Amino acid sequence: MSVLRVALEVPLATLFDYLQPPPDALPAPAQPGDRVVVPFGRRERVGIVMECVLASSIPHERLKPIVRVLEDAPRLPPDWLELMRFLASYYQRPLGETVAGSLPSRLRSVKTLPRRKPRAPSAGEDTSRARFVSSNEPNPAQADAVKRIGAALGGFKPFLLHGVTGSGKTEVYLHLVARVLERGGQALVMVPEIGLTPQLEARFRHAFPRENIAILHSALQAGARTHAWLDAARGDAGIVLGTRLAALTPLPRLGLVVVDEEHDTSFKQQEGLRYSGRDAAVFRAKVAGCPVVLGSATPALETWHNCRAGRYERIDLPERAVPGAMLPRVRLVDLRTDPAAHGFAGASVAAIRGRLARGEQSLVFINRRGYSPVLACEACGWAAGCERCTANLVLHAVGKRLRCHHCGWEERIPRACPTCGNPDLRPVGRGTQRVQETLADLFPEARIARIDRDSARRRGELQQALEGIRRGEADLLVGTQLLAKGHDFPGLTLVCVLGADQSLFSTDYRAAERLFATLAQVAGRCGRRGQEGEVLVQTKFPQHPLFGALVRHDYSSFAEAQLADREGAGFPPFVHEAALRAEAKQLEVSMDFLREVAASVSPPGDVRIYDPVPHVITRRAGYERAQLLVQSRSRPALQSLLASWSERLFAGAPRNVRWHLDVDPIEFD
């Protein structure tokens, strides 16, 4: 009787052995990829059969047989199982946790899913294969991109589609997807933010009116996500469109993978299995043997480095797709000679006033929500801080509350300073709410729309607000990064950037890369319909090289300079990194834990373990946090060290410490 190795959703880095039942007990033997119900303690659990073996290290008489095979969903294919093994191994998480976290919640239940009746076509309905309705004829650059990538269909090859904002990358995606559908394949298209999904979904549904498109993201209700997952896994959906979790969906006929805005940090999961959706998509394409297209106007430096090394093929879209549309003119407003009053320099106010007079839209971008980042007492220096985090509480005018943007703690605004009793508490700094208030005072006749995570909390609010902006129902827009990514506003001709200097001299070596990407992306929102666009960046450092590259729209020189700095300093992508992080009620407990783990193994000579240090925001939600960084120029050597740590910690980490390993970390706060 063969033995089944089953992955279960338990906090143990191991597989569990079960017996294959006798032939007369089940309609058919369980196979790798089957969802099975197994006894586990006093309960029954759902597991995934990962492999069948002839023998077990556990005595035969102690092994229990599986209870039954769940046949309400397709068997998980071998390439999906290989993806799960890679993710669990590379990101140092239990295989059972990795597998279970990749499935919709309803597929992790022992209850069988209700049968779905196939929809019968109505009388006269055209049931033929999907037709492609192209809204635009590709320009020469787009046509060349489609030709070069299309020639690689049927084999694995990574491409970087480096197109300036407004260059029509989506049109390239549509034509490539059409070719894949004609060949009987499936296409996976990924976007970084849920807010971008409805806009892209509309484009795809217009282009493929008869194709079943599965939408997958974390905001879906459980039933909707399960149905979309099943459509993809059964091959009924030719197109799967979603966020990073879409990369974990079984696709039996995968023929193309597209990662739009591939540089975006939202593709990195920051809890549980801390995987990169972009990197998982590349591995997915490799296993499936199909091309993967990474699209961006400001590619991640890792991606740019892969192009330089010849691992990826770069294709450029150097001009905007709309005839006559030019990249916006970027102008630096020197705050040393044109000081800001209430956050706005005189040149910015004049530019906004001119657009209002012409009936054009303006966007004021500030990457800080709330009314003010600090509420302070000028008499004694007290500032409102979070009791659970080493961070200031952000003042929110709406609701008159103080809110922590790290743990969610809220409290009322005090009537007076709790330290000295001074009733004259003042907001320090600006957020989107305060900027909106200032604009309302400066331009009382203007219609102002604020777009941030506070104004778009309910389902559908963001999409409704964006549609209103496109219809011209707002004159002035105030927003954060939610407005910087992928949106097309026909009437927008001016972007004014506030607070751009905050990231220039950060200790985070990724800060300059992120700042350039953010500014380039938000600048790309304007002037996309033939009208001249202008971007004003308020700064006290107009001579900074980053701003010079931005003015020239010269990402290439910026990327090359950044890579030279990274190589000299020994930072990724020239080394590989991981962070071991710990949380406890006392900081010294976290620090001691990290010291003990670091001393538990002798690292290879090409692996460097740094001393543990507290996080920048040391206390978060009542826990004191610390981390240690590990670097190596050898990925296998680093992975070997992490595997030994992981095995030791899963076997017996102290209960008073919460820990995790973050491979290829992008956040260090």
C-alpha cells in the first residue's frame, strides 16, 4: 500500500504521511495534487497530496488512511505544485502554510462545494471563441513589441517593456493576449493595486467581449474569489486579471504572463508568506514555458540589472501613443527663492489659477494622508504619540480624531496639552485633508476631489470617484499614490508635487528609486490627450541629480547612476539579502533572541551577518521589534544559512517571541 505525503495548514515545516486506502474504499486512488480529507488529532483537515512514496519513516501500523478525496475542484497540476515547493523553499515557510494560503478559503474546508450549473447559451447567442476588438491600431513601436514578444510564444523568455507613461503598454498586452487566445492558451495579467483592477478590467472586457475573464484580488468576497479561481483552474477563463495573489492560481494552459507596473512595491507580500508577486510570476512563466512581460516606465533596478546582464530582453516604447501627445514639461520650483505660504509656492498657485481659468484639471500630489502628521504643543514641545507604537498620531480633521497609521489606534483630540495644560495645540506639517482645506480657501469656486485611503474606504467608492474625475466633475484633485498609478484623466494638464524633499536623504537605499518612480508616475498622469502638460515640483534642492534626470525624463541615466552607487556600497542587486525579524513585549527579549540565532550557526565565509538593531519604528501595536540583516553575493550560500535557521526556529523557537524571515526585503521600518 503506497504512502501519501500530504501538506497541511499547520505551523510545522513538515509533510504528513498517510496511507492510500484499499482499492475498494475510494472510486480512484489519490494522486499528487488532490485535495484530501485526513484525520489530524481529534479533527479532520483538508490537505494537498504532494507526492506518493513507497515507504514512510513512520511505522506502518501508526499511519492512518486518508478519509476521502475531494472532487469538487480540479486536481492541482504538477507545475502548480512545483511553484508551491519553490515559494516555500525560497521564502522559508512551511509547505502546508504556503499551499493553504494559495487556495481560496472555501477550498480549505472539509465541506464539499455545491455544484455549479453551467450557464446555457440564450437563443441566438454567439458561442464562438473570443473575438478581439482592438480600439486602436498599434503604432510602429507597439507593433514591433507585439512582433518580438509574439515570436517567443511557446517558450520561456522574460521581456522588459520599458514604455514612458502614456506609451500604450496596455495596447501591447491586449494584442499579445489575443494571440495567446487564438492558440488556445490562457493569459495571466497582474496589476499592483486593487484600485487599478476595474479600469483594466473594462479595457479587457471591451477588447474580448466573448471571453470569460476571471478577476482575482483580496477584496473579493469568498464566493466570488472561489468561482474565479475555479474558472481559471478548470481552464474556463482564458484571461486571469488580478493582483499578486493571481500568480498563485492554477492555469492548465498558461501561455503568457504580464506584470504591469512591475516596479511597484505592492507586489511584495508583507505578512505570512512574504513572496514577491513579480518574481513568482517569472518563475511561473519559466515552469509553464511561456513568455513573461514586465511593463513599467520606471522599472525596478533589479529588473534593469537583469536586462544589462542579458537575462531579460528590453523593448522600448519611447513616445506617447496618442498622436500629438508629448511628455509633460517638468519644472522645479525653488522654495529658497519662492517660499511656500500654507504649503504652496507662488508659482504653483499661479499655475493652478491659470488651469482653472481654462477649464482644465490640476492635481496636487502629497504622499501623506490625514490633516497633519503631528499635533503638538508649542509651549512645552509635547507631540501626540501612539501608546502602542513609537510613532506620532496623525491628526484627521474628518471625525476629529488622532489615528496611528501603523497599528490603527484611534483617540479623541485632547482639549489641552496633557503635559502643561496649554489649550493652544497646533497641527504641524500637512496631509491631504489640510491641503484640500488650503485649496478651498485659495480657490473657493473650484470643485475639489480628494483621493486617498481615507476617502475611499468603502467598496466601490474609489472607482466612483475616479469615474467622476474622468467625466470632469472636479477641477482640483488632491491625492496620494492612489492617483499616481495607471490612471488616465483626459482633462488633467497640471501636476503640483508637494513634499518631494522628504525622501532625498533617507537612510533607506531604496528611497531615491521609489521617489523617482513616484514622481515619474504622477507626472505621467497629465497631458495625455494632446494638451500640453506641466509638472511643478516644489523643492529646496533643485540641483539634486534625481531632479535633473526627472526634468529630462531620463530614467536610463538615473538607473545607471543608482546601480553604480549600489555596486560600490554593496547593496542589491549586487548582493542578496534577507532579514530575520523578532517581536516581543520587551526589546531586550527580541534582541537576545536574534543574538542567539545568529550565534547558533557558523556562516560560510561569503555570508555576512550584521548585528541586530531595533526597527526605526521600534514599538508597533504593543510589541518591541528588532531585526538583523544577512547579505551574501552567493544566493545558494544565503539560502543554506536561512534553511538552517528556519529548521531550528520552527522546531523550537521560544513562545514569548514572534519571528519571521523576510527574503529579498524591501521595507526596513
